[in-house]
Amino acid sequence: MTLNLSPRSESVLKTLIETYLVEGEPVGSRVLSKRIPGAYSSATIRNVLADLEDEALLDQPHTSAGRIPTEKAYRYYVDHWVQPIQPDPVEAARLSEALGGLDGREGDAAWLRNAARVLSEAMKGICVALPLHLSRSRLVRLEFIPLGGGHPPDRLVALWVGTGGEVEHQLLANPWGLRAETLIELGNFATAHFHGLTLPELKARLITDLEGKATDAEMLARRLNDLASCMSPQPEGSLVVAGLGELGKFPEFLDPGRFRGLVEIFEQHERLAHLLNAFAEAATQEVQLLLGSENPFLPDLPLATALRTVTVRGGPQVTFALMGPLRLDYRKVAGGLAGWPAPLGRGNSGNV
């Protein structure tokens, strides 16, 4: 975000935001005059506050109250002044134990719940976690293995090996009567032609190829398209939500009606899964940070969302979303998530 703020305006804005992050109450000119290096007078600070309000960086909840930061102010603060801080040793050890033991064993849902709970408690927010299966895995090798002794087999297993070492398998019927030797050929064809693509990208590429002019590989592509159309990412029922009670401790959500509405939102697992899937790939490179309306799936909630995707050894990738009020401890969240490691980045929200 580019704003032409004077050094004095930046000093007032930064001090106001940091004061509000700690105290959670509107900040007035008298408080700021005591905390800003250079000790501007209250009258001078009031003029600066009025200018910042005109820039839509501050709100004044009541005429006689102090100011609070807007979403726009938080974005400016994060982009210009947030420097990650490392968790204290005890907290760092808990995070390392919970997040470092990624072994991806089958049925290890208990690990996922524990990791989400530890992250929620450490960062004081809601943690949503979602294993990402074939929708995000990028192909290294694809095999189709016949089952049973029939010729042709009536069933087969599609075995997908991804770039992160993850291995996914799906049981498929064989209504086309494809023989074992044809299945081997189809797997080799897919591996050679679609390396590095996700399953949705592979399907889209097949459709595009089949719409073009015929090639020598057209019959193989048609058969592979039939098989790929039956392959799908695993259902999103494994999504985990931890720490909803953490948000109930913030003044922003003390109102019972508002908190009840928040709970209802976090019961909509499909909506949350769409959010994590949308930013999963970008979050493998750096932490994606969405503020308020920048979140396309929860635009009406005053929440900050930090997303990070990690790869489980021998299993799928997992995307974590840490969500809290806009009055979030950004330095702590940035430091904690950067321990995976990852720099703090901006979400692909349209404001990038």
C-alpha cells in the first residue's frame, strides 16, 4: 500500500496501532502525546488524527472517544512495520514438538487435532487445518494397477505419487474393459506428458488436447480422460477447527450475539475448506496474510487470517489457517509461522 504520509503522521499512526493492539480501547491524543518520541502537543496530535481519519486510516467510535485503526491502517502497519519475533523458548518447544513431528501416518488425525490446538493456544486465535490431497498434489508418477484375476480386470487402483513424496491411491471400476497392458501404457503416458500438474490441471489439459487436432496419442488421451474423470480429491471431511473459545476472550467478540454468529460461520466446513484450498499453493512459498475484506470467503468478518502450507513426510500437504481479530499480535504470528520457515507475505486478495 502506498500512502504519502509525513514522518509525523507515520509516528502517530504507528504508536496508535501498537497501543490499541495491547489495550483494545480507543486511543486519545493525551495518551499519544505521552508515548510518541518528540512529545508532540495534544493539539498537534489531534490535527494529525483528523488527517488520518480523512485518509480512512482511523475510525472514531464515539464523538468524545479516541480513535481505532481501520482495516486499511492494519494493512499499512503490516506492510511497513511488522518484524517477526520468535516465540519464547517454552512456546517454541511446544510448537516444534507439535509441528515438527510430521510423519503423515495413515489415520494420524490425532496429530492434526493436536497441532491445530497447540497453534491456536500459542497464537491466541482459531486454527483451521485441512489435509490437501489430489487437488493440490503435483504429479511425479501415475500408475494404474489391475485388481483381481479377471482379463480384463473389473477393478483397478490409481496410484498417484506427488512432488512432495505423497502417495495417494483410489479404487476405480473398469467399465471400459481396459487390459493390464493398456493400464501400464496409460500410466506411462500420463507420467511422461503431465509431470508437475495437479489432478484438476491434468483433467483440463486432457480436455484441451482432445479438442485440438488429432494426434497419434489421441486414443491414449481419450482412455486416460475416462479414467481421470473418475478420480477426485478426497472429501473435505477431515477439516479440523481448534480454539474457537480463544476468540471469545477478545473484547471484539464479547457480545453473545456476535460470538454466536461467529460460531455458526466456523461450523460451515465446506466454506472454510474453499478458503484453505484457494490459498494453499501460494502458502507453500510464504505465509499468506488476509485482513478483513481481503478474505474472499469471509469478507464481512473483522478477522485477520494467516495461512501456511506444510508437507507431511510420506503423506499429503496440510494447510493451516490461523484466524483472529484484526487486533492480532502480528509480530508473534509472523514469527511463529515463519518457524516452518516462511517469510510474512500478503494474500493474493486483489490488493496486492
